[in-house]
Amino acid sequence: MRITHIVATPISIPFRRPERWSYGEHRGITTLVIEMHTDSGIVGLGEAVAGGPGPRTLLAAVEELAPLLEGRDPTQIEANVRRLYYVGGWYFFQRTGNLVIAGLEMAMWDILGKALGQPVHKLFGGRVRERVAFMYYLQRSDADVRTHTGEAVEAVGRGFNTVYIKVGDEEDADIELVARLREAVGPRIRLRVDANEAWTVGTALRMLRRLEPYDLEFVEQPVRMDDIDALVRLRGAARVPIGANQSAWTGQRILEIVQRGAADVILTDPHQEGGLGPFRKAVGLCELAGLPVVFHAYSGLTINMSATMQVLCSSPNCMLAHQAYAPGDIQDDVTTNVFDISRGSAAVSEEPGIGVQLDRDKLQDAGRRFQKEGFYSFFDENAAPVWVPQR
């Protein structure tokens, strides 16, 4: 079997409501759908996310890398990926390269699973859980605290046992909301917050102490992603567990976090690590260190989520609730089966490969939306630098 050609389609899928966080406002998901064709007729699917550089940058990278894969055996995944990094020139630019290479690598796993008639998780050793738990993403808005707490209570009633919310805007408002949420959902529901690098070390120390009474599962990325020293300091000074996400971009940074004891939880994903295989290696490293891993939802579309589930279900230390957008927040998708966490968890696919099929009409609609509306950037041009606390 040989790879004949690769098609990458840029798409945009809007959110039902804009996502607000410390970087600004995010209107939807822009990504590249990867179709890797082979001479056997098997087509592998993957997704390359536009997580900073726009999709046209990623599309140019795919077009440049595709000739390095054409004519090669798609089941030789490790060798093919090394070729992309070294011959393709992305070794020195891994953070951006991982976004692209993850989509190509994902498609190779899909091909291998389809060729063998097996779901990818069996190639990773098989399931240790039949369903994977997901958190409820309670989005901040202009609504009052009562509206937010009501939404959280409703989600808990539907089966979610973990609630997540963004912080890092105004300190007193953040504390009030967390306090009211804890009161509303009760002591058994896990509550986690994400500052997305919004705090200085001093602000983070103050906020972590103010948050201690509310029994948080962890605070995600309280300080700038490059400052591992700050994470070490915070973890030693506060009693609230620390989660590292932006700091955990690439396996090398995860190794440093593990070695320095800089976090209690690692949040990463196939796109931060460069594919399903590198993601699983990072998860295994954390398992040896006794650290849980939470999947970071760079994209909530079904291709990415179903592919990632193949690792999450086969890794013992992926036992906490994982990230996903709340049910209904993503207005559409491009697959015949749509990822469903409406009851707080999702079943693992037993279909060959990553377990998804494209809906051609929806793919064309999403492609036309990208051509018309462009890139849904993660960043708001009016947002202040993320390390400046907002008052």
C-alpha cells in the first residue's frame, strides 16, 4: 500500500455563542480536514488545527510536506513522521509543525486501522475503559451569576461530574463566581478553573490563596507558559493543585515539568504533541511519573475528538474528565456521526480506524463558510498582553 495524494480542506465552524477568555473572543473553529488517499482505495482522515498561525499557513505546510509522503507506505508511521520533521525542516519549529504533522499522522493511524479492520485503540493495547468522561465547559458571558450557576446545575443533572470555567479577568468577580458555583453544585462535583496565563506570579499567589476554600480540582495555566520557575513556585506555595497546558507544549517541555515537579496535572493533546503516537508517549511519561493527563480540546470537531478517544480509552492515567465544548456550542460538524457528550461521557468507537466518516455536503458547506468568513482566530486584537492582570 502506498500514499498517492493528500487533500487538505480549510473549514470554519461557528460557535453558538462566542468563547471568551484572557486572549479575547473566539467565534468558532477553523481547521484543515486531511484526506490521505492510498492506491488500495483506503482514505485516512485527520485534522490539522489552526491554533495561532492561520489556516493558509498550515495549508502551505501540508502542500510542501505532501510530496515527502507520496509513494510511501502509510503504515510506517514512525519513519514517515521523522521524515516530515527532518527532511521537511520542521524539527526546529515544532510548536507550529506539530499542528500540521498531527493531522497527517492521525490520517496514517486511520489508514492502518482500516487496513487491519481494527479500531486504533487496539493498536495501542486496547481499552481500559469503555466510556470516556468529559467536563462541562461553562462559558463566561454578560449574564448574571445566577444564570451561570443555573446552567451548571442543569449540566450536573444531565450527568456531568466536572464543571470548568475561565477566570483571569476581574479578581473579585472570579472569586464570587467560583464561590457561588461551589455552593450551587455541592461538594461532590469537581470544579476546575483556567486562567490562560492571565496572572503575574504575585497575582496568582494571591488568587490561589483566595480560591483555597472552594476545593478546586486544579487551576489550569495560571501564569505565562514559558515560566516553569513560576509553576514550581506556585505549586510549592499554594494548596490548590496546578495544571499545566500551554507550558506542556511538546514532549520535551512535559519532561521538564515532570523533572522539576512543576504541575499536578498535565493538559495536552495530539496537536500540541504532533500526533496520536507522540500524544500517547507523553501520556506514558506522565503515567510513569504518577501524573494524570487531561486532554486539551484544541478542536472539538468529531474527527479530532474521535481520534483522541483512541488514546484516552487505552491509557490508565487519562481517568479525569477531559475538555470539550458544551453540547450544542458547536453549530455543525463535517462527519456523518457527531461527537456526543450530552450525558457527560462518550462511548469509544469500535469501528476500524478512528471511527468516523465524512459528510461531503457538510464538508463543502464548511469549506464555503471559510472562503466567505475566513479564519476564526483564537486571539482578539484588542486583548491586553496575557500576563497583565485585568482590573
